[in-house]
Amino acid sequence: MSTYDSYEPRSNFALYVFLAFIAAALIGAGAYFMKRGDKDEPFVKKPTPEPKEDVVVKPEPVVKLEPIDPFDAGPVPIPEPVDTVKPPTPEQMLIDAGLGAAELDPETLLKKIGKALEASDLKETTTLIGQKALDASHLKGLQALAEKGDFRLSAMDPVVEIGELEPNRKSRWALNMQGEQTGARIYFDLLRGDTGKWAVDKIKLPDEEVPGRAVFVDALGITAAFLQAALDQNFDDAKSFVDSEKVSDAKIAGLCIIFEEAKYKLRAQKPLRAMFNKDLTAGFVAHVEDETGEKAADFGLNVQRVSANQPWRVTEVNLDSLLADYADRVAGGDVHFTPLIKNPAGGDTLILYFGFDEDGLTPRTQRQLNIVAGLLNLDPNKKLTLSGHTDALGTDEYNNVLSGRRAGAVESYLLEVGVSSEQIVALAEGEAKPRRPNSTEEGEDNPTGRRANRRTEIYLDF
């Protein structure tokens, strides 16, 4: 037998056993890693937890629900979203206010502030005013106005100018309110910068307490309060703002009469212009106009104070130009027919005029006497002296009687409107004390002078 024929074939059993062992190992490893969740850390046997005490769970109480009638069921309320943004603190609001807005026209700036208040937009309001003019009390007051939701400006005159504090540099304005706060004002002192634009320098809210009857006690505030009292025919308030040794009661009463008869009012633009404003003295020019706003006049006022701790007082009221305008407007150009004249004995005197050989009162003189009566009725201790006069025509005896009737006519009217007889002294002067010459230098009759002499003078002894 050949070698090829005598070769025995090799068995594959051992190979099959080896392959089966490898497959089993791979299957076991795959199951192990799937159980560990693909964690790479080595396996650590976890300790067996300690047995816990038994917890007794109480059953929830059973609530029996009544059936709901679908016709009575209302809509399910939707909860309001919760605002997680906290409102800014007063300190943060002051920081956010910044420097404030500036405008070339002060009225424009005030209208913007008023519009923001009407919209209850406190943030916009404080931004327009600026942090320089604000403090915590202002923020509280402005917030109270904004939260009311009914802040409204006057429809007639929402923004008014009070006057100048310093010539062409500092002025005072106000917002007029209506509704529940009709008559209330928010005041703003505006400062003009180097660029010519105006910004808020100070603010005063209507609920801030101020001494006396004046909103402001500086020079401009006292001057404005005095003028407003005279315009309102409030003699006592007007007198409280003056130095009585330098401004007579007759001048105050005369100013009240002029304002009432000529129907003057303060001009809308620059009603009070500062001529100068120093530590202890200040001077202003008051601009007034008639009820139509077409004709205007002006007059000067000075105010002073003894020291920085003393109050301001009106010390001079120069009515020369105002009286000239009054004479032209009310008396037809006759400068003698004015309600206020200089008394030769000193001071000022109220005066009423009469027609030739007449002792009756005209509606104009009655209006003037109503103002005088109001002064006397305020205080029974106040007194006045009536002095009747005539021109030179007629005999001395007749003129004495006529002058007495003129003084008596004034006295009778005052008694009719409630003045006590104990407050009046009446005198008859005849033709003895003329104010103007009854004849010319050539000896001819002087009708203009005689017209000025037919009068009754009123001396206020208070």
C-alpha cells in the first residue's frame, strides 16, 4: 500500500469545542454590560438598606360633592399671571430720573410733564423733571397723584407763567388742575442753561405746607400773592404782604379799585418780570391787560427784607403809568379823574368826582364805594374821613352847603351798605382847598381845573 493510501484523516471535534466556549463567553459579557447601563466605573456591591419602620398612611376624608346644575355654573375663573418684576424703589427711581428733559420753550416742557401725569406714567414724569429737582417726598406726592388715575389739567389754562425770579435765566410756572383738585397747582422753577433750553430746577406740590397765605415766601412769591389779592379785591390779604409804613392803605384800596373798574388781569406771558433780585431787595414790573387781552399796561413794585431771616414785604408800588392808562381807558383821557391822588398832607387819598352843581353818585363811584365799604366792614375799628369840595363858581355860603351834600351823599351810601356811622367822619370844605386852579394866569375861567375840584376825598384812617 502506498503512503497516500495508508494516511488517516484528522478529526475537527476539538475546534468545534473551542469555538463554542468563545461564543458563550461573549454572550455572558454582553448581558453583564447591558445590566450596568453602559457605566464605566467598576462594579461595587451596594449595601443592603436597613429596614424602615412601618408608616401608617391615613386615608383621605371622603368629600361628598353635590351635583352642580349646569345652568347655575358660572365660568371657571382664569388665574391672573403673577408679576414677578418688583417695582423700583424710590432710590432707584431717583437714579433713573437722570438729568431731566430740556426744552427751548418752557410751556412745551410743562405740557409734557402734565401729559405724563394725566397718563399716570410716573416713570416718564420723573424722567422729564429730573433727579435734581426731586426728593423722596416729591416722589411720594407724584405717586399719589398718578395712582388716583383721575389727574386732569385745566382745559382753559393748563399751564400758567407766574413770573421771573432772575432776568431771562430763572422763571416760575405752574400746572393748573381740575376735577377734585380744581384750583390746585403744581409749581415749577425752571432754569435756563447755556444752550438756551429750560429745565426743572425745583418743584412744589399742592399738598406741601407753606407758611402764611403765600405759596412761596421769596421775593417773587410775595409780589405775586400781593397782586393776586388786589385782583381778587381782598384788601386784608393784600395788606398783609406790604410794609404799612411805606405803602398806604389808600394805595392798596386804589389798586383794588383800578383793577375792578378797568377789568385788568395779569398778562399771560411774563406777568411779572424781574428787574433785579438780590439778597435783601428786588424789583419787578407787573404787566396787566384788559379783559379782551388787546390793551396792556404796566407798573413797578419793589420788595425788601431786613435780613435773610425776615419776611419779604412790598415797599413800593409805582402806579403812575397804570393811572395814566386807567385815565385814558376809563375817564376818557382826563388825568384828573383817577381814583387815587397824592394828599398834600402826605400819603395817598381816594377821590370821587361830581358833575357841575351835583351831589349824586354815579354807578362808577358806587362801585368804588363798595370796595371801601368792604374794607370797613371787615373791622369795626377802621374809620375814614370824608371831605367834600367844590369849584369857585357860586357864593361861599352856597359852596359850603354843596360840599356838605357831596360828603353826605358818600356817607349815606356807605351807611346803606352796612358801614357803621361811628366809622365815618364827614367834613364840608367848600371851595377853600382846590386841587387845580379855578382860573388861568390871565384870570380867565379854567373848566378843566374846576372839574378836578368838584370832589369828595376819602382819607382812610387805618
